Amino acid sequence: MFKKKEDQFSIHLANISSNLTESMNYFSEYKLNNLEDLKIFSEKMKEFETKGDTLVHQVIQDLNNVFITPIEREDILALAMNMDDILDGLEQTAALFDMYSIVQADEYMLQFVNAIQKGVEEIEKAIHLLSQKKLSQISEHAIKIKDYESQCDAILRISIKHLFQIEKDPIRIIQYKEIYEELEEVADYCQNVANTFEAIIMKNA
């Protein structure tokens, strides 16, 4: 009995997802101590982002060349692009740390990253289920991703309020606020992935 060959798009999406997970883990675990660390950090995130772009390009090429796809073309493309947006946002955040010479993430940044990392873990589980055509099981992961995005909305409000209360340096306020907002946007990109999963479930129910 031949094992059913996994379709190329499942493989592509799994590759994008695992590159995202790897970059997310690097992002959350990297220990910043000094300005030299910042340079290494942002350059490594740029490498992950460039790899992600290459993987998305392969998806687009294959979508143009293949007549039949396992799920609708626009859904495959949306998943690939939305996962890529998450990685772009993480890379952009790393660039902001480097640009503003911030070597110490504050408690709010850590809360954002923790919630986003959990969202990324749920995305990887859902992508795995998608490749196995277990669509009904994806829903619980989509719901969790949206929960983590809601947490980030709350963190954004609290963090900005706190920033204006305690920080006297207006430049610091601008810098920290930009990083908080960038991280919240990354959480929004996670939610876009969840929305795409839900659209796929509905179309294929």
C-alpha cells in the first residue's frame, strides 16, 4: 500500500510555519546584553525573514504552475502571506531594538512576546492538522490564536498607559510606544492566520 504523497503545498506551508517557529524561538530566547548583541540579533532576524520571503516566493511560483490545489488558491496564498507578515513584524521589531539601542526588554514587551509565541505554536499545530485534512480539529487552535491576540490588545492599552505615567523622556516614550505597537501588530497578523483557517474550515465543511 503506497503512502499518500503529501501535496507540495502542505510541505511549503509546513516549511514556512517551521521557519516562523524557529525565528520566534530565536527572538524570544535571545539574550541581549550590549549593543553588539543588538546587531547580531537584528541581522539573524533578517536572515530568517529573507528565508521566509524565499519560501513564500516558491508557493507563488507553484500556485502559478499547478492546475489543482488541495484547498483554494487564495487560501494557500493567504496562509503563506499572513505567516510571512508575522515574521516581517518580528524582524521589524528586532530592527527597532537595534535602531533605538534598547538592550533591555521591559515586562510589557516580554508579555507581548510570550503571547505571540503561544499564538505561533498554535499556528504550527493547525498547519500540521491542515496537511492531514483534519479540518474540524483546526478550529480550537484558531480560537486560541484569537485569544492571544485579545491578550495583546489588553497589554497594549496597559503598557501605553504605564509608559505615559512613568516615563519623563519624550524620546523614550516614542521609542517604546513604537515597539509596543509593532508587537501588537504582529499579534494582529497571527489573528489574520486564524481568520484564514476559519475561512478554510467553512468552505470545506
